[in-house]
Amino acid sequence: MSYFSERLDAFPRIAPYRMAKDAGYWPYYKTVQSASEPRIKIAGKEAINFGSNNYLSLSYHPEVVEATIAATRKFGSGVTGSRLLNGTLDLHKELESELADFYGTESALVFSTGYVSNLSAIAGFLGKKDYAVADKEIHNSLLTGIQLSGSVMKRFRHNDIEHLEKILTSLPEQSGKGVVVDGVYSMSGDTAPLAEMAKLCRSIPNTFLLDDEAHGLGVLGERGLGAAEHYGVLDEIDLFTITFSKTLGSCGGALMGPADAIELLTLTSDTLIFTASNTPGSVAAALAALRILVAEPERPAQLRANVSQFVSMLHERNVPTSPVESAIITIPLKRFDEVSTVLLAGDLLDRGVFVNPVLPPAVTKDAGLIRLSLMVDHGPEILEEAADIMTKVLLDHEQILS
């Protein structure tokens, strides 16, 4: 047996993985054969698409596609170097300027992925003598950034302001303290209480608040800036991170904040300096999508209307959902086990609805979810069709529903 075979066999969840894969029920790494439109072709099946994060339907918008093509023709398929050397295009500068204007910050910095944005934002501002105070449900990229920083991690109960205050007030006043949250949490779709958090952070010396708006951008707020706009605290957040891979329909990420913070990262961030720059097409796509969002602020409002309409349709059919605060709708499962969750998602796909089954460690070990993400182009007819299909399939799995 090889070194890697031994490691694979020692993987704690290898038995259920192999069983699901051998039986054809493994729900992940399915091959997609179309654009991420309201109807998608995946694993050879045509289905209504609730499994992407293409919230404003911009990844296939004609202006975004044309911008991608034009940039590729001008700059080629890649820049073949890092931002430090030859990878900073005029497109990067335009995007950074417009992102800073959009969020009302002094500066912005574009990274190759949203994941790298979060790594950089934490590792760049916290060190071994500092503390990262993180919500228990933050995204994996933020957790990895904390580990990379070498800072001491303290976890507070999800959205629990009293617990957060207890931790912050117990830490040395002179130490740096970064409070790390998601504006919208990717698995549950609920929001961070940013107004209370911002007020608390301002009262504690040497403390900053980092808000990851990956799932808030284009969804919440009058202009679609995210949970911080929704709660009216845009001016009170120290650092924002976003990804381009959801609302902006591209690949990349960015950090927005004070000019000194951004300048520091350009000098010290290994995750910026030692990785290749974004492809020209991806930067152009994100820039075009951002301009559409700015020019058409009605898109987030229409998306929220779609969500409200679909939740009403589900509830009318006695399909339960968790409380909905964003474009993410979750169906909780009362008798959770991984097999039941996977089988339910598989049956839905077979009947024409693509959803995401959520299993540990993405959620706690005693929880299971079916997760849906809505798009602005999900019209009433598609939503009615999906609600009918889901109702029929879920009745067959009634014993696992909450």
C-alpha cells in the first residue's frame, strides 16, 4: 500500500464516502455542462438551478461576457506574473477605484480569489501577540487566515453579542484584536448583528471589525452593498472583503478599507506578492458586473422579491424553511443523517431541481440542511414549477423534515 493510499484509508469519513460513490449517490464534484442560468445542465440532467451563487444573474449577462472577451483579446489569456511584478493592469486599478467608491472606503485591493482576500486581510493585520475573535460559523477562508496569522483565536457563540463582549473585555488592552464575521453566513443565510458589533468594537481599544460580504454583496441594502448597508453601518466597519465569484459572476476577490491598511498589504502580504494575478478576463468581468450593479440598483430589490415570493410558495405547500434573511433559503432536517440528506438532494435533481445538500463539517455534526440560492432571473413560472416539484419530492422524505 502506498503512502497516499494509507492516508486515504485513514480519512475519518472514508467509509460513507466510498459507499455513496460506489452507489452513485455522491453529491459533489458533478460536471456542469451549461452556464449558471436559472435552468442548468448538470451531470447530464436538465434542472432548475438553486445550486449556484449567481445572485444577480450576471455571469452570463451580455455586457459582462463581452467585457471578458474584449479584455482577453487586448491582454491575452493571462498576465503570467504577480501583481508585484507585471500583473497589475489598468483594469485592476479601475476596479479598485470603483470598489472603494462603491463602499465609501479610502482604498481597495484586488486579489486572485475571495479566499485569498480573507487570508490576506487577517494574516496582514494580526500576529502572534494579537487576538482573532471569530464567530463560530465564519467561512473556512477566514479560519485559515487566522491560522496563517499565528494570532490567538477566540471563538464566540454565533451572533452572540454578550459572549463577544465578554471575550473582548477579557483580553489585554494593548494587544491587537480583530473581530471576524460574515455579513451573511453562507450555510444558514442569516446575518451578523453588525450595528451592535460595530458599536462594541469602537468601545474596545486596538480593535477592528472585519465584515466578509461574500453573500451580502448584490443581495442586501438599497444599493446592494450587503448586510452593513442593510443595518446602516457602512461607515462603522473597518474592513470589508468580497468575492467576485458570486454576485459579480467572475473569479477573484477584494479588500476595502483605510489607505494605510491597503498600502501595508502591498508591502507585506505573501498571499498577494507570491501568487499570480487574476486573468484579464476575470478582472474585466468583475468590473463590468460592478458597473451594472451600480447602474441598476433595482436588481437586489427584485432578487429579494423573488426570495419572498418563493418562501411564500413553499410555506403555502407546507414546506418548512429556516428564517430567511438573504437570498439563501434552507430547509432544515429533523432526523439528520448524511445518507438521508444526500438521497433527498439526489431525488430532487432527478426530478429537475438542483440544490446543495449541506453536511458536516460545513454545519455542526448534529445538523443537516438542504440549501437553495435564488437568482434575480428566477421568474414566477420557474418558482412555481420548483415549488410543486419540491413539495412532491419532500413528501416522499417527510420523516426527515423539521
